[in-house]
Amino acid sequence: MQIAVVGTGYVGLVTGTCFAETGNNVICVDIDAVKVEKMKNGEVPIYEPHLDILFERNIKEGRLAFTTDLKSAIEQAQIIFLALPTPPGEDGSADLSYILNVAEELGKIITEYKVIIDKSTVPVGTAEKVTAAVAKNATIDFDVVSNPEFLREGFAVNDFLKPDRVVIGTRSAKAKQILEKLYKPFVRQGNPVIFMDEKSAELTKYAANSFLATKITFMNEIANYCELIGADVDAVRRGMGTDTRIGNRFLFPGIGYGGSCFPKDVQALVKSGKEVGYDFEIINSVMDVNHRQKVTMAQKIKAYFGDDLSGKKLALWGLSFKPDTDDIREAPALYIIDELVAAGAEITAYDPAAMQMSKVK
Ligand SMILES: NC(=O)c1ccc[n+]([C@@H]2O[C@H](COP(=O)([O-])OP(=O)(O)OC[C@H]3O[C@@H](n4cnc5c(N)ncnc54)[C@H](O)[C@@H]3O)[C@@H](O)[C@H]2O)c1
């Protein structure tokens, strides 16, 4: 199949490379000319374990290419993935401008049937907005599908090739048939492709991320309490996690969730709820507790050395929001650094993958 992937970040590049790996011809489009030039020269612009091997193989086999030219990429493809940023706007809602601007452009370009697939994390109702934006300029039949991505940075290639499930939101029989065929190689072991309507697919992603953020935050609260009463949170975690109704994943306490997804998605769900008069009380508390957790480490250091850290030299290991990624977006380490530097400390930080990204910031 001929595929175009618009946006070659953590999601787009992994998506494009993995679809090339299963024999499709993929052209990846990005607005960042420097990034595209690097990729054309065989350089993977992000750190993601195992991506380099697939990337190199598929470029060599002629199945994976890169361009800044949206028009030529779209003309060649029947299937178009949008893997564009949806950062939080000033009010916490997802900024859809990247997606809607590209959707308007698509409407001007398409001259034959296309399936336009939203892989970005977007609020309920976005497929309708994308449809309207494309239709503004389009004179031809097309379908807009919601296909949220569940990959984890650090495990992205494996997660994409062997997903727990694939969620596809569409009411079009034609789009359903195309996507069923496209995803067939990824679900051979019985992992399901779950078809639903567009709105439910959009919400599934927010619900999943908010649930996981809640699980992490719950465990952080239990850990804080353990410290006060002298219980061992690691023992509690093992005792709890062996209950199959609870499961043992996402129960490790830490310095709060961060990254480019959980903070913005949790916030966006709350904002979407407000728009229809619904107040997500649990999720609001999760955001508050997580915020508190992020500065706990700095507070512990101050409790030991005093509030004035002038003249203190501190070493900090780990800058990214979790291991095996160079992504430092919303990383708790950055909050801790700000807090400690504001108190006068001098910090020397190290990360095995995220040094370059940290210098850029
Ligand atoms: N990073 C993750 O782990 C993850 C997982 C699941 C879902 N998501 C969602 O996927 C979406 C993309 O996330 P990401 O982390 O890959 O983002 P990213 O910031 O890493 O990548 C986005 C890419 O889009 C490019 N871009 C911006 N405007 C463009 C345009 N007009 N045309 C072409 N390219 C353009 C940027 O240059 C960048 O390369 C977001 O909605 C995110 O919430 C991310």
C-alpha cells in the first residue's frame, strides 16, 4: 500500500518505519527541513531503541522516504496518517491548529479517494473537525478515521509491531477494509483490532492515559504514606500487584509522571469535560497530587541542607521523563533542577540518551 505519514516525531517516524517494515511504501513528510535532510542522509533524528535497524533496512529497500513537500507525498498515497503535535493550549485544551491546518491543505491537494487517519491524540469531535476542514477545499470523496496510538517511548518499535490492541474509529466500510488489511501483519497473534465509532476511539486514548496517570499517582500517595508510618512500599506494591484485578504494572512509586503525553492528555480530558459541563473530580485530584510529587525530591533536599543551597554542588542522574528515551518534555527532573537552582544550588546533570535534547532546551 502507498502511505504518507505527516509529522515524523516519536509517533510518525515509528509508524512510518514499521509500516515500511511490513512491505508498504511509505513517504514521511515533515515541515522541519533540517530534520528531513538528516533522515535523507540516513540519520534517525530521535533516540528510540531498535528504530535505527528498521530505518536503515527500509530506506535501503526503497520502501521509506522523506520529504518536506506535502503535495507530492499526498499525491502518491492512498492512506494518509496525521502524526502531528497536539500541545496544550493556554487553557489546557489540545491545540488542534497543526492538524486542522494540514487538513485544509489536504483538501486542496486530493484528487482521488483517500483515507485520512488521525494518529495524534485528540479530543472527542476532532474527526468531525478534520472532515470539515478537508471538505472546505475538497471536491472528492474521502474518509477521516481515528486511530489513536498507544506506543510507549523507549519501547515504541516493539509496541507498534506487537500492539496489545489496535483501536480504529470509523463508520466507513471502505476505510475499515483498508485498515483491516494494513494492520493484519501486526495482529497475527490474536491481539485484537477493535473497531468503533470515531468519538469512542478518540476518548479511548484519553481514558487510557488518564487511568494510567491515576494508577501512578495513587501509588505515589501510598508511598508518601508508607514513609510517614514506616511501611515498605515495595512490599506493599508486590502484595497489591499480585492481585490479578490490580495487575503489577504502573505500581512503581516515583517523582511524578511527566513526558509529552500524560500531563497534556489528562489536562485536555478535564478541559473537554468542562466544555460539556462535566467535572472530572478524580482526574483533577490526580493533577494536583502529581504536581506536588514533582517537587517532593527538591523539598527533601532542602529539608536536609536548609532552604539556602548556595555553595552546594549537586549531581543529578537522569534528565528524560523515563529511561531509554531522549524526550525531556515535562520531565520531573527539570522541575527539580529549577527548584534547586532557585535555592542557589549548582547542578551537574547526566543522562545516557537525553544530553543533546537537554542542551537544546
Ligand atoms: N510521543 C509519544 O509517546 C506518543 C504516544 C502516543 C500518542 N502521541 C501523540 O501523537 C502526536 C504526535 O506526538 P509526537 O510525540 O510524535 O510529536 P513530536 O513533536 O515528536 O513530532 C511532531 C512532528 O510533526 C512535525 N510537524 C509539525 N507541523 C507540521 C506540519 N505542518 N507538517 C508536517 N510536519 C509537521 C514536527 O516537525 C515534528 O517532527 C501527539 O498528539 C501525541 O500526543 C504521542
